[in-house]
Amino acid sequence: MKKALFFVALAALLAVAPLAGQKAYKAPRTPWGDPDLQGTWPSTDMVGTPLQRAASFGSRNVLTEEEFKARQAAAARQSDEDNAEFDIDKVTSEQEARGTVGGPVSPPPHWLERGKPSYQAALVVDPPDGRLPPQLPDAAERVRARAAQRAGRGPADSYDDRSLYDQCITRGVLGSILPVIYNNGNQIIQAPGLVVLRNEMIHETRFFYLANRPHVSTRIRSYMGDSRARWDGDTLVVETTNMFDRNGIGGNGGGQAFSDALKITERFTRVDADVIEYRATVDDPKTYTRPFTLQFPWRRDNSYGMFEYACHEGNHSLFNILSGARADDRQ
């Protein structure tokens, strides 16, 4: 319990500071002298921790014992349901609403990754209330403009009517890292002057060059952007810009799309032999009234398997969506 509470305080209080009389953890070094972040660091434990904090929490981001026990009980009920026998033809509305049996990832639901109950109330740690900042009028106007462009179109007239996630292209920088129902692996590999981050989700691989050079022209954009990295003591700081404006921070990279002004500053700090603190600050002055920050731990798991995200190679969802829509058109 003491160890669990230590990690809770570490995540919730946003500090990697030594206790009185203790030395801060110092990461081991690579043969060329950089802090060693290498390994496989899945975020599976944090699956189920909400992105935003309930308003009733105020500025508190640590659950009470009573709240934690309630989260444990909910996890136990979910586990029982995941492993229970079921009849797909007799699914209750409550089961379908939870997205388990009868939902888009069923049957059966036992293969999903559920994480472990955490004392951390939510992933967003700044603003202090743990909520996403209000959106600017320009953000709502972009939504209206896109809706106007699609006026008169069905949900699947073309592949372009579907999300980047439906097309198995990308979930974007944050969507590839936020803990979700599967594929939460993160692998870090280092070489002199270079750090490579491989996300299991949609097999993204990002190269962070430790070179003091400016970002490329804003005319050059990509789904995962242009990253520049540097060391701040034992912390790897990565600043990413030049992303397309099609991903958001919602499920699977959906939700309100970011703008072309988006900048994401990530901090990777090894705070223990088996824990990396991941912290990302999102600054989009065309979408939100202020930047916001999310933070959660990655835990080393040397036995974790980084599996291929066999999306269209292994399923034909987009083809079926479009062919089903054409069948509806013929009726």
C-alpha cells in the first residue's frame, strides 16, 4: 500500500522531487552518456482512468480510500462480465451501452485491456480542476464549416467521410499514447543523437533527433508532426509542431480536431528503475483558451509483446462500411 500511495502522489502532485533527506532518482546512462530510457513501457495500468476529472473533485486529483474502493468494485464487476457466458441474441441495453457484449468490440470482451484501479482521479492535471479548457469561437466555427462541406452527404458516401482511425491511418500523437482498450505498448530505443519512440497503437514510430535546429517550414506537415528533442537534466523534452488539423484528444484521436497551430511538448522522465513519468502539454491557441497538461506513469514490462496492429491486413471494416452504405442506397 505504501508503494502504491507513493506512485499516486508522484502522478497526482506533478512533482518529481526528493523527500527530505533523500536523493532524487538518477537514471542510468547509455555508453555515450545520455540518460537511459530504453525499454518497453506500456501504459496499460492506466486504462480506465478518465481523461478529465469530475467537477465534484475540484482541484483534488487523488481518490479517497472510499472512492478507490468503489473503483476497485467497478473493475471487479467488469472482470466478471468480461469472463461470463453470454448469448449475443439476448444482450441487455445496459451491456450494449457499456460497449462490452453486443458493442463494437464484442464478442467476446475478455480480450480487452482493462488496466488496474488507480488513485489518480484523471489524466489531465492542469488546469488545476483537471478539465479541458473552454474552446474558442474559432473552434466551433471550424466544426460548422466542416459540417457545411458535408451537407447532403451520408456517413459513408466515400472513404473520406470516415475518420482517420476508421481508415487505419493514425490516431495522431496523443491518440497513439493515451491508454485505451488495447495496444498500449511504448518502446524506447536510443542511439547517439537520437531517441526513437515506437507506439504499438497503429504501429507509429517517431524519431527524436537531439539536434539544435529549427522546425521545418510550416508548409511541410504530417500526421505525427515535426519533432525536436533536447535533454533537460534527466528529462527528455520533445516539442512537436507541423501536424495536420484532423486529430483531436477524444477517443481514437477523435473529438474536436486541433488546429494547424498545435504544439505538443512532451516530457519523459525516468523516476524509478521501472517507471517513466510521461507528461504532455498541449498548446493550441486557435482551439483552446489556454494550454492544458496531462500526465500518467508508464511502467516497465520486459515481458510485454509489441504486436503488429494488423488493421486492414486483418479486417475489412472500411470496405464493409462502404459496401453496406451502397446496399442502403439501393433500397
